[in-house]
Amino acid sequence: MAELVEELEQPATGPVDTGPAGPVSEERAERGRRRGAALVAGVAGQLGRGGRFAAKGAARGGRTLTEQLLVAAPRIPVRSLATLRAQHPGANDPEQLADLLVTGASRASAALGAGVGAAAMLPVPPAMALEIAAETLAVAAVEIKLIAELHEAYGQPAQGTTTQRASAYVGAWANRRGIDATLLVKPAGFAAMALGAEVRQQVRKRLTRSTLRRLPSLVPLLVGAGIGATVNRRDTRKVGRAVRADLRSRPPVDGGYWSAAGPVLPGRTGP
């Protein structure tokens, strides 16, 4: 997932694909679709192992996805601001960096949707309920990664352990806003939030709505691939806009954070 997002952040070169994912090189777009399909297939395999997901049925599926997301969240790779600036030296300020992050995440989400939509062209789509559930989880992971890295870009990263930070970003994803500013300096509050029934309910509702929005991607004959890609790209961009607007309204935790994370220039020993 990390490789998919990071590759799709890069500007287009050579022949351009201007499909639902937005302008990107044709070669990179095709690699993205293949990786997206493989990623969804892998997640579906994990969900379906032993028949656990199918046995729970639709009524309990939302709870199952919620638990899977909360377990997986601490393993979502999040880049530090220093890493992000090193990978994108042309980004001169937080807004430019955030633009690149949202672009990469939205393209990755589109690639995931296209992979599942293309599978629907088969006469009898295999295990499509699992595929849609897996796509929902994969896109949620992409968006949580985006939210975490937007917090880095705007100088408001979560504190605490890996699990506490992940829980904070999952809550931000469910609420479509930045982390509660009072928790940025109170990492102990994340543990309670991770276990709170209210947060779990918010996450479950968000996952259920996301799953329902992906049902049109089951339309056959590759039409579903375009629908799935477009829905995912639009939704991820919407998440990015909402979180960025919230983060812009707050001052960074450290006023000098941007320059402190900058690359070391030749002949200098610091940023």
C-alpha cells in the first residue's frame, strides 16, 4: 500500500492517462491498477480465511471490519515530515506538500476501486462480498495514512505510542476532521479513546456507509471499474479537503517545525 501511494504521488511523465485517477503516466497507472487489485485480493484472502467473514453475515460484517481496521491501524506506514520533505524536495510549504499527499492517496484509492470493478466483468464474480469488504478496508487504510501524514505536513502530529497514534488517526478518519487539539499534548487520552464504544460505533458507521457506496462497482463489463475508481477518488479527495481545512484553522505545535524538518543543504550541518 505504501509503495502504491508513494509512487502515485509523483508527477506524470511520458504518455498520460487522464482516467478517473487524474493525470498520471500510463505505465504508472497500469502498475497502480495491478497493485490495487493484488492488494484487495490479499486483504480478501485474510478476511475469508476460515470463512469467518462470510459466517458473520451482513449484520455483523460492520463490526468485523471495524475490529480488523483497529487491529491493522498501528501497522499502517506513516512517513515523518522529514521523510516527506526528502521525498518531495519541490514542496516549498505545507500546502504544496499536502496537495501531493492528497493526489497520491486519491489515485491509490481509484486504483483499488478499478481493480474490484474489473473483477465484476466475470460471469460469476467470485466472492464479491469479500472483495468489496477488502476494498473498503484498503481504502480506509489509504485515507488513514493520508490523514496521519497531513498532520505531519501541518505540524500537528499525534503523540504517544504507535497504537495510541493510530487510534487517534482512526478517530479522525471516522469524524472527517483533525485530531482533537487537546489530545495532541495528552497522549494518555488516546488509550481511552481507542477502547471507547462511541469511537468504535463511529468507525463502524463510516465503514458501513463506505461499503454501500461501493456496490455500484459490481456493474459488469468493466463499467464498474470506472465507477469504483471515480467514487473512491472523489471520496478520498473529500476526506483530504475536510481534514486540511480543520488543520489550517489551528497553529502548529512548534512554529519552526517546517524548517527543522527540511533537508540538509550541501555545506551545511542543519536545515
